[in-house]
Amino acid sequence: MESRRPSQAFRQLFRSLTHVDPENKIGRYILDENGEPVPCPDLFQWGEWLEGHDKARIVEQTELKDGHRVSTVFLALDHNHAARAGIPGADPRPVLWETMVFNDYAAIESYGFTRRYCSRADAVAGHAAVIDEVSRWLDAGMPKDE
């Protein structure tokens, strides 16, 4: 089935509706030309950026043994729900990167390998740490399946 994009007229009409979040309460972000996150309160600009920047969102992807993969990506949506909800004492920095581990079947979440970060540098370091942790886990003979 062929995908159809909305007409320009429809897009302009839809843009005139409430699609801009001036305070970015939803927490949308894109990466600038230097790979740094910048708030993107415009839903359409954010969506268009996401459509054209799949590779820019990938920080690192590493294949391990037995079909396991470690993937670290830019999320483009702030996952610091506590801060955005206004919970006192919450770290105010946006959480925009994530490392996950996958096997041949799905994400492996129950072993605590998923990590989230506030900076690209932390994401790169976290990716390496998860590779080490998962490699040790696999070398110890842990099961491939959950």
C-alpha cells in the first residue's frame, strides 16, 4: 500500500491549529548541526526533522554474541517525567538519550540494562558500560531469552 502525504493546503490548515507549544512543556527536541539538542516546540518542525534524521539519532549500535545488540539513540522527546511534572527536587535536565539491549526476539528489559542520559557524552560512556556489563552477563552463561 502506497503511503500518501497530506496536501500542502491541508498541512497549512493543520498548522494554523494549536500545534506549537511555546514553553515546550511536551519536551520535544531536535539536534543542531553540531549534534547538540535544541528545544523544538513546533510539532511539525519536530516531525519533519525526525523523518529526515534517522541516522543522526543513532549514537552507537554494537553487535554482541548470540544475537544480542546494544543500541544507544537520541530519543527526541524528554523522558524526565518527574521534572516536567514539577516534582520538587527532580533533576531539571532533559533526559534525551537511551541505551537498550536487544536479542533476536525483543528488548531485554528485565535485567536492568536500559539506561537513560541527559547528555550525549554520558550516552557514549553509558553505551560502553552496558556493552561491558552485557558481555560479562553473556560470558557467565546467562540465558539468551528472558
